[in-house]
Amino acid sequence: MPTAKRWSVDIFISETDRTTHAEASLRTNDATEVRGVGVAHRNPHDRDVPEVGDELAVARALGDLSRHLLSEAVGDIEALSVEQADTGT
């Protein structure tokens, strides 16, 4: 029977003046936690549309989270192997 796993990602967004900060936090079943951060800056001449800053900051946080998770996986593979892991990039 297949095993189902659930990993959760929480995203926290804060905005100060024209800067939006986002943090994406991934928790796995084995209590591993990986975080990514992203920032978006609004040009003073642009219209104030907070959703756009949120989207950019969150996308950047998730990209950063992805890089950190890949790094964790590579480290785990290398710890179990004598060969260097291929990241596929």
C-alpha cells in the first residue's frame, strides 16, 4: 500500500513602506524545517497595489526555499554515498 506524506508550507508576509518581505517555511513529517525568504520593492512612481508586492516576494521566497531544499537533499545524498550528487542543474 502506498504511503502518503504531508508537508506543509507556511508563508508569512509583512509590508513596510514600499518593501514587502515574505518567508516560506516548509515542515516535513520528520520535523525537518527549511526556510526561504523573498523581498519585493515598489518603485515610488508605481501605483500602490499590495497584491503585486505580495506575489513577487512570495515567489522569491518559494524559489529560495526550493534552493535550500535541494541543497538539503544533496547533502543527504552525499552523506550516504561516496559519489558527489548530481543536482540536475
